[in-house]
Amino acid sequence: MPRLTPITERSQVSPEGVAEFDLVVGSRGRINAPQSMIMYSPKIGSLSTALNDQLRANMSKHDYEIASLVASSEFHIPYVWSAHSVLALDVGVSPEVIEAIRSGGDLSVCSSRERTIIEVGRQLVTDRALSDETFTSARAELGEQLLIETLMTIGYYIMMGMVLNGCAMEQANVGVAPELRGR
């Protein structure tokens, strides 16, 4: 049970927050779990949704889902993992790659691009920085724009994880998704 009452209805926000509420609904079609907590600060809710929308528009669905999965696995965000592991399958990420991300295991089943995104996410969460070698390799594989977008997507989901985990949001009920490895 979440620690705060989810804000999912327009009537739950102050008159000053209605425009932002409407922007989020316009983007998502509804208020989902992350936004239901962020709507306690409606302007932040609309701005974070706009950032996420732009990242989704700029990146391929495949790359975006890899970045969201590595963030949710490494930062241990069950809600995001359960939602995005299913979405990743829908956009063609193989079950073997999803399992490698989930388990923290060997990345030999991954393409070079997948491996790069995963290694960037793992290193950032573990070390809070990228080595020069990892950065140079990622820049060569992804290019500068996609590298920044990957870093931003990983950061976006870690930010969402702070809210979801801090507010004790339950896993998304979107299908069968394997549990994250124990920490």
C-alpha cells in the first residue's frame, strides 16, 4: 500500500495544478503510479512527464527500454521493472537480454549496442561515475546525442525510483515479469 494517497483524479489537485494535471493526462491518457505521486507537485509532474516524452521520442523504443530496464534493475525499482520488462518484450528485446539485465549476469547474449547501454547503467549506479574507458566506448558505439539521452533516461528512471520506492508503490500489474535479484 502506498504511503500517500495516489492522485489520479482532477478533483484531487488544487486549482493551480489543474493545467499540469491535464498535461500529464494528455500525454499518458491517464495518471499512472509514478505520476500519481508526483502530482503532489503538479508542475514537477508535468515537467518530468515532458522530459520522459521527449526521451521516448528521441530514442528507439528498443534502446529506451534497455536503458529503463538497466536503471530499474541496478537501482532496484520493482514497479518500473515489472512494467518495462513487459514493454521491452513488446518492442523486440529478447528474453535472454532481459534476463541478463535482471540477473546482473553475463552480457554475451547482447548486441554491442545493448551491452554498451547496460554497462553504462551498471557502472553509473555502482560507481556513481563512468570510467574514461566506458565513456569512450559508449561514445563510439552510441554517438554523443544517444549517449546523453541514455544517461538522461537512466537518470530519469532512478529519479522515478526514488519517488516510487520512497512512497512504497507496489509493482505494476501489467503481466508476468520476473522478480529483481536480491540486493
